[in-house]
Amino acid sequence: MSTTSPTDRKNVTDAFDIERQGSVTAAAVQVASKSLGAGSALALGAFGTTLTTLSLSLMEWRGVTITNVYVGNFFFIAAFGLVITAQWELSVGNGFAYTVFSAFGLFYAGYGAILTPAFGVAQAYGSDTAQYNNALGFFMILWTVFVFAFLIASLPINLANILVFFFVDLGFLTVAASYFADADGHAESARALRKTGGASCFVAGMVGWYIVFHLFLKDNSSNNSLLVDPRCDVLQPADGVIRARHLQASSAITTDCPVPPCLLQHFIRAPHNPLTLPTHYHNQLNMTQTDIPATDPAVYEAYKSQWASLPDTADAWLARAREVATILSQDAAQREQENKSPRAEVALLKHSGLLKLLGPKKYGGGEQPWSVGYKAIREVAKGDGSIGMLLGYHLLWSTTANVVGTPSQADRIHQWIITNNYFVGGAVNPRDSDLSITSDGEDIIFNGAKFFNTGGVVSDLTVLEGVLEGTGEHIFALVETRQAGIKFAHNWNNIGLRLTESGGVKIENVRAPWKDALGWDEVSKRPREEVLGVPFASLLLPTIQLVFSNFYLGIAQGALAFASQYTVSTTRPWPFGGDNKPSATEEFYILERYGNFFAHLRAAEALADRAGEEISSLYREHADNRPGLTARQRGDLAEWIASVKVVTTDVGLRVTSGIFEVTGARATAVKVGLDRFWRDIRTHTLHDPVAYKNRELGRYALLGEVPEPTWYT
């Protein structure tokens, strides 16, 4: 049963309440760093000033036809303002704005040079005005092509940018045509074309000024957007559905937003500035899978044929896991820093066959015991802790029906998963409010939210767990992940295990047939006592606790191996210790530390293997005789696994932090990636406090007590 307080339940609800996001995150907004929008306003203001004044002379307002007076704008406002601000944009990683600002700054400088007698451009043509005008026409045509490229690039951004580039491009094109008309002696046509070009540039300048005013308002922390619903940033995606972002500090949550029927409503705000193309959506609810930055499965496509056949022995399965770890370790640090959704990595697990490791052979599985599964998790975690964790959770969720389902349910689910080579995620976080389950007679319907789910974003199936309304009884069921009622928050951005997609999820009216309610009778709508009323049904908890310990152990072993390579190849000996050595590998304290770390990891591995054999033995003996497993046997097993949890937590944290002592200061460089091992273990060892495992073991050792089954024991 969940022990979540009413306050916790309210917070879960608020976190997914789109209409209340402003108040929920108000504190975060107060301390957020200021936007860089006003810097962009300088460039856009310079652009608007120069283009607007130029357009006035092109349209011959108040008889002005000579543009030389605007050379000051060209050189000192546009060229300096745009080019200088472009460097600002480059420093914050906005390459599109950098290119646009630089290009227009240089254009105005070049155009100003043409108009300035000191450069002698016009004089070089002498009396050949036809050639001069043709050359100017070519000059403008080429800039028209350049601006057209900006127009195409702006299509995914917002309507304000599209309008600027469209009217600038139209203006440049008609001005180019006016030069060609002059060259051909068609003075009146040239004049009309210049006026048309001036009008187009004038409109572009006005839109530019709109953006400037908007950026000033935004930079002054105004909640209102000029001529725009202050709640909404309207986007027009490829599917034609108008959506909006509710902006809060540096993050945005995407939802449908009602848009007033007004063209000016489409003049929008961008998250950083109107020339920024958003690239990260990891804290946006309701985004489609294609919107989320993800690794490319094609990277590992070759392994699909290389691993066409499955291993047939335990040793061969572990060799396959080591192959996967070797592949992942090559760029683990880079992938972890990029923090993209691990679609490629999950594809690699699928190609390797490891997702089928525990499944029955009759459907194409490996039919290996959990003792082998735990070792495989450990091996993969050596190369990449996040992917080792994902494999572990998948193996747990894909075999959930073996523990809390009927034999026929387990058989059907194994066939479903294995024949499709599915990856399974889970939205089962006991510390959140339970999902509520209602029934319409034929289906059970899940509703609610979870702060954490693991692997769901990249999964094919998701395990849901909730409480049937009016009963207090829990139900597990597997459902297809890709459906409208499962909405991921894409907000997993923690210090460790960054590729596990462990963010929030909202569940809305997700249905499963009663026959898929694990361990329940679909006719009586009651739990089966012989399945869910026996100690065997609580084996899920020690099973997953040992999953945790094995990827902790694998991460620590991977850290020691990585550090060893670094020490041998890169670490320098200390020259001021009085016992100088020619290499770091001969220094006493380095050898002592490595020896100590190795011994403790070897002992932890032996303990983990013993616990794996214990749980495999219970599964083997009681798979066909679930009532035969006693509460005492279950409790003794839990304490084997608690022992592993305590030891792997302590050793894992000590090794992953201690390796810096034997690698040296240069090993702290981000590019080395040595810190990821500690961050991974530190993140997950906070899952449930290990202090309670120590107390539990104390009662077991001192008083002979076994713990009552809970969600964490």
C-alpha cells in the first residue's frame, strides 16, 4: 500500500496540471537567469532602423530618392550592431542567429561601400551606367538567393521570422529587377519596381520592430506579449495543429492552447529569441516521439545480422553481454553528456538478443535463470550504467507475470514480448500516489501520474500498477506504450543515469482487458488467492532489489577498469614524494588503492553471485508450486539480497569516488568522463535509503527476524 501523504499526492497532480504550471513553478522562475533576449534586440533594432529608412527612400517618401545619407546607418548601426551581436549569439550556441546577423551586417557594409564615393565603385564604371546597373542587379540577385535560404530555414521557427525573411527577399528581388530595368532603359518600370521593393522592405522592417519591442518586454520580465495571448507561444507544426508553449524560465511545457482568430496572434515568442530553433524538449509534456532528441538506431544496424542467432549457453550469453558493453563503452561519456533519448542503445539490446535472455525457448527466448540475467546486467553496466539499468528493469518487467500472473497470462505475455522483440518499461513508483483503476465490466481503466518511470519513453510496452477503486487491491497490467493516454513529461535531467528516461508520466484513460489484469479472475473480478495471496507473489521486490545491486556493481567494476587504463596510459608519477618512481604504476599508494578496490569488488561480486543463485533456486523450485514457498524462505532470501545492496552501495560509492585519487587531476576533465560512474551510482543508491537495509539486517542477525514484505523489501 502506498504511504504517500495528501501533500505528496497534491504535488504529483500539480506537476502535471498544465493550467497551474505558472504558480507551481513560481519559485523557480524567480531565481532563473535572465534571458539573453535584449542582446538580440540590438541586432534586430539595427536591422529595423536601417531597412526602414532605406525603404522610405526607395518608396520616394517626401521626394527622397538619394540613399547616401543612410550610409551612416549602413556602417555604424547595421554593420557594427549586427556583426557584434552575432558574436553574442555564437557564444550561446545559436548558430542560425549568428549566421543571419553576420550576413545582414556584412550586406549593409557592402551596400554602404557601393554608395560611398571614397570607395570609387560607381566611378569605376564611368559613363557605362548599363553595366553598373546590371552589376548592381547581380549583387542583389545573389543576396536574394542567400535570404531565400534563411526563409526556408525559418519555416520551423515562427511566423514572425518567416514574414521578415519573406518580405526582405521580395524586396531584394524587386530592387534587383529595378536595376536590370534601368540597365535596359526602362526608367518608369524601374521606378515602380523600386517602390514595390521599398514597400516590401518597409513591411519587413515593421515586423522587425515588433520583435524588438517584444524582446524588450520579455527582458523586463513582463508576462504580457505585444498583440499576443501572454500565455501562449504559438507554433505551427507539420501536422497542422496549432500548439503553444507555456514559458517558464529556461524550460517550456507544450500543450494545446486556444488561439484567438487574429493574424497578429501568430507573432510569437521564441524560448531564447525569435531566431532560435529549439533543440531540447526534455521537459515538455505531450511532445511526439519524433520531437525528442534521440540517438539514431541506424548506428548499430550492422549488429542485427552479426547477432542473427541467439547464444545457447550461459557463458555464450555473458560473452554477448560483454560484446554489448564493449560497443557501448567506446562513446559512453559522449552519449551521456549529450543526454539524448537512448533509442539506438535499446535497438542494440534488441539486436543482441539480451531482451529475450530469461524468456522461454519455445517462443525464441534464452530460458536462462535469473543468476545469468544478473550477471548480464552487470556486464552491460560496466560499459554504460544507464543501459545496464534499462536491461535490468526490462528483465524484471518482462517476467512480472511469472510472479504475479497466472501461468496462462505469463505464457501469453512471454509470447507477445519475445516474438516481437519488445522492450518493456514501467510506470511503477510506489512512493507516488497509486494510479486509480476503474472498471467498465470488460476493461480496467488506469488514470493518474507518476513522477518517475523507467525506460517508458523508449519502450514498446509499459507495466502499469494501480489500485482498483473501492477495493484497495493492486493490479499490474502490461499495455502498449504508444497510445494517446500515455504522456511522458520528458523531464529526466538528473546528474546520473542520464540515458534511462526516468522522468514523469501522465496516464489518462489507458485501458487493458480484464484478462490482462495479472493474477485476477476476469469473471469474478477478484484476485486469485493461489496467485496473489501467497509469499511467492512478493518475490518481485527482492528480484528488483538484486537488479539494482548488480548494475551498481557493474558500474563500479567498469569504473575500475576505465581508471586502470587511464592510469597506465596517462597518469604521471608524483615527483615530490621522496620515493620517486619512473611511472605511476610503480607508486606504492596507487598499487595499494587498486589492490584494495579490486579485493572489495571481487568480494561484492561473490556475494552478488551467491544471492543470484539463491533467488534462482527459489524460482526453480517453486515456479510450479507457488504456495510451497514459505514466508521464512522468502525472508531469508530478502536478507541475502539486502546484504548485497549494503555492500554494493558502500563499495560502489567508495570505488567510483576513490579512482580520482589514482588517476590524477587531469582525469577530472569533462572529456574523460570519469565522473559518470560515481554520478550513476550516487543517483540510484538514493532510490531507497540503504540505512534501512542495515537496520533490517541487524534485526535479522541479532533477533532472527525476517522483514515483512513491502514495496522496497
